[in-house]
Amino acid sequence: MIEQVFRGVLGVIVLLAVAVSLSRSRKDIRWTPVLYALAFNVVFAYLVLHTAFGVTVFETVSAGLLKIMKFADEGTKFVFGPLFEGFKGIPGFKGSSYVFLLDALMQIIFFGALINMLYYWGVMPRVIGAMSHGFKRLFGLTGAEATVVASNIFIGQVQGAMTVGPYIKSLSEAQLFQVMVVGMSTVGAGMPLVYAGMGARMEYVLAANIMAAPAAIIFAKLLVPEGAGAAADEPVAHAKHDAGVNLLDAVGRGAMDGWKVVVAISVMLLGFIPLIHLLNFLVVTASNNSSDLETVLGWLFAPAAYVVGAPSSDAMGLAKLLGQKTAFNEVIGFGGLQQAQLSPKGFMIACFALTGFANFTSVGIQIGGLGELAPSRKSDVARLGLRCVLAASLANLLNAAIAGILFRQ
């Protein structure tokens, strides 16, 4: 237990030190919001992982979301008929019956419909408004920053920025960086369903997604602190989300939005997975069969895996997952979670570390998305892109280290 706490605390210190050492302006760092955000995540993780109330709440929420996945199966069965049973319907078949499209992605469509219903009824705007007000007061954020931080817990990285679209062109560089980092650090409300369908524990990824918002504040404020020329904090009139003209329209629009996510993930995997195998072939060929891509990624990310407190036996396995997440995307990383055969502690740390959009693909997504919202800032987004990947990666690793400190069998 002492070693667990020591390694975790050391990991937190190392991650913060890395950010400070690479800061644009160490003299401008405001430590109050950084320390408040760190304290928030420690307390939140303790409540979720160690108190009966917190464990019960998150287990209840997780069970509810898993139940939603089961309801979504009814639609999949109706549309796909016998195909829903997949290989399970073949007599004598003994291989894996898991079909990613049907077992993990189709639930997003139903979840998208539910979320848009909550927007139509006015529930989501109130929740996001209350959270943004709390973030603004607690962490000293501007109205635009706080709104995006709160929004990205529930919606995607570009959609979160869209809630304050008219203000992006006038944000300071530090404020723009904050918007970018929280978008890459969080995953929205729908993706945990996908990760759970791939074998992750729902309560872990839910907690990691909420903790990613304060962690994004920490590393955004450390790496690109606000200088003397900060943009004024003008009152934010939140962009109205057009959920639909009535409830049926809201359900339809939400389902279509969910389908777009399903298609995007499917196309991304169809492009990236063959690329991974191609790169692996090139590495194997170049090394004359003495190494492969997984081994290379493992060595590159082994220090990060060890720093966040992964058991020695899990370090290389976790490092490979981190490498796949960063080089490609977190879906690829979660895809190897079950095969990694991690210990319970390593598994928990992996769930926290992988929950985030911190990868090189997201740079292109943000250039396109934020550049469309504010064309004059496209070059700024591109210039900050790699630094944003670093900040978001550190944010996800910080939450993994905190979870590792609080792990109990």
C-alpha cells in the first residue's frame, strides 16, 4: 500500500513537472486553479472508488447505461434480424461471436436519440449551465472556457466548442488552447458505451471522463498560461441547440447524429486497422523478424506506464495500449484491452488512461472543426495541435495515476 501511494504521488509530481518544464511562460502560471483542479480530482476519485455512496451512485449509473445498451439491442435485432445472432447461430461454431458494429456501435444511435430528447426538454442546457457556472467560480475560467469544459463532458470535442462558436475568434491563445485541450481530454457521454462494449468497466470510464475536465484545466494552464494580454471575459450567450420542432423530430435528429458517429468510427477503423497491420509488417521486415510494432510502442510508452503506477508485470502491456491510443485512437487502444491480460489494478489504470481523444487524428479534427467555426484561428489551432495532444495525454495519465493511488482489491 505504501509503495502504491508513493509511486502514484511520484507519478503525479512527474507529470506536473513535465508540463511546467515545457510551459510557454512559467512566470505566468497561476497555481490556484491548478491546485483546485488537482484537489477536485483527488476528492472525486476518492468518492467514486472508496466511499459507499460514491461506489453505489456510479454502479447505479453504470447499470443504467448498460441497461440502455440492452434496450438498444431490441432495435438492432429488428433491423438486422438473424444477423444479430451472428456466428452464434452457426451450429458447432466455437470462435468469437463478438461483432463490433452490432455489439458496440449500434447503441450509440439510441443513446444519441435519448440525449437529444433531454436537450429538447431543456434538461441538458440546465445541467451544462449549472456546471459551467461552478467551473467558472471554482477554477477561475472565463465564461466561454467554462461552458466548453462543462459541455465536453457530454458531447464531442468539436460540438463542445460549437456552444460558444461566435466567441472563438476573440479568445486569447491561452483560452483557445483550453478549449482545445478539454476537447481532446474528454470523450462525451456516448463513447463510454462503446468502451464498455469492448470490455472496459463502465464506472471507470465514466469517472475518467468527468475527471478529464479538471485535468484538462491543469495542463492547459501549465503549458500555455494566460499572459498579460488576456481577452476580456464577456458574458456568454450560449448558442441554442436546435433539438427539433417536437419530441419525435428530436428523437429522429438524435438518432441521425448517433448514426453519423457510428459511420465515422467504422470508417476510421476500416482505415486505421489495416494501416496498423501495414506498419507492423514494415517494422517486422525492417528488423528481420526480430521486432514488431507492438514492441516498439511498448518501449516508447513504458516510462509513462510505469510513472502512472502500473504494476511491473503490466507496464509493457499498458504501454502498448497507450502507444496505440496516441498514434491512432483510443478505440484501437480499448480494442486490445482484453487481450492485454492486465491485473485488476493495471486494468483500472488502463481504463482511466485510455479514456480521452488525445491522439494525432484529433489534431486534424480540431483544425477542421474549430477552423470552420472561426476561420481566422485555423492557423492558431494547427500551431497548438501537437502541444494540445501532449496536454490531453498528460491529463488522462494524471487521472490514471490518481486512480492507481486509490486502488483497492
